Amino acid sequence: MLRQKSILKSVLTVSFALGLTACANTESLEASIAGLSNKVDSLSSDVSSLKAEQQSTSNKAQAAKRAAEQAAENASKANERIDNVVASYKK
């Protein structure tokens, strides 16, 4: 019984000491959290910016693809017309 009281006193003393230590570190913990929060906000902003750039690049690539397809179609039609002109001279 005496041993249990001694252990209980030790546990309470350690708990009290830890409680005081935790209270003392609250300001540094809050500062650390604020710093991390600022970093997260900054990274979120960077991600949003990169997403917008990626979308813009994707749109430009799609426009370039459409232009290339149109140019290939126009070239094919031009070649066909030239072939028809050459064929008419042979007849």
C-alpha cells in the first residue's frame, strides 16, 4: 500500500511537471504552427499557379494540334488539286 502511494505521488509529480512544461511551450508551439500554416498557404498558392499554367499550356498544345491537322488537310487537298491538274494535261 505504501509502495502504491509512493508510485502514485511520483506519477502525479511527473504529470504536473509535464503539464507545466506543456504550458510553457504553448507560445513556441503556436509560432511553429503559424509558420507551418504560412508554408502550407504558400504551397497551395504555388500549386494553384502551376495548375493555371498547366491548363494554359494544355490549351495552347490543343490549338497547335488543331492547326497542324488543318495544315495537313490543306496540304493534302492542294496535292490532290495539283495531281488533277497534271492528269488533265496528260489527257
